[in-house]
Amino acid sequence: MKAMMQAWRGFGRLSARERWIVVQACAALAATRGGLRICGFPRWKAILEALSRAPASAPEASAIPLARTVARMEAAAARHLFRTSCLERSLALWWLLRRRGVSAELRVGARKQDRNFEAHAWVEVAGAVLSETDDTHLGFRPFEAPVISVKGQTS
């Protein structure tokens, strides 16, 4: 209960613009959780692209402060909602940035560690990693080409 009260106080201290980003992030995270389960990754990403405006042709360094604010608000929303995966958080952040005209890149990478295959997703703007506070992504090799479904391929 105490943690919930602290979260509400923190929310109250945000600017109106930041609170609006948090509300949008909550909606994006919830929708992405459901969208990924119902539609799968390729379709849900296409839906999010259709629901956002085309970003600037190239990410500019001037977009980074706005992108960092959106990333911080989205991370706060994710901490106080249900448990989210890196893919859910990254897709939601990518969409929130695209809606604001920021050219963001959704990265998906993989690694093999101790005989286990692991994957990770993150968001970059102008080469800056936004979706994490540590260097978790450094251990993952990003896919160079878009990931496509094996079901969609014909021989």
C-alpha cells in the first residue's frame, strides 16, 4: 500500500505533458501485450506502424531529449503495471516515439549462452539506446534484416 501511495505522489509531481505520456504508455503496453498474443509480432508491428505517423527521415540529435523523456515515462509505467517483456516494452516505446515523429529503430538481437538461445529487444534513436538503463543489449547481436515469420515463406 505504501509503494502505491508513493507511486501516486510521484505521478502527481510530473508535468501534465509527462502524465499524458504515462497514460499513453499504459495503454500502449496493455494493447501490445494483447496484440502480440492475438496477432503475433509481424502483424502487431504493422498495426502499430499504421497507427503512427511517419517519423522524420533520419533521427536527429535534437530528438534525443524528447525520446529520453518518453522512454523514462514508459519505463515508469511498465514498472507499475503488470510484468512486461523487453519486446512488449520496446514495441510500446517504439510506437510512442513514432507517434511523436521521432525516427526510432526497434532492435531485436540474439545470443547463445550456456547452450541456451536468448533473444532481447531494445529501441535506439540516433544510435542512443533508450529502452534500458544498463548495457544488457551489448551481449546480443542484432539481426541485420527484418525478422519474418517462417509460416510466410514458400519454398
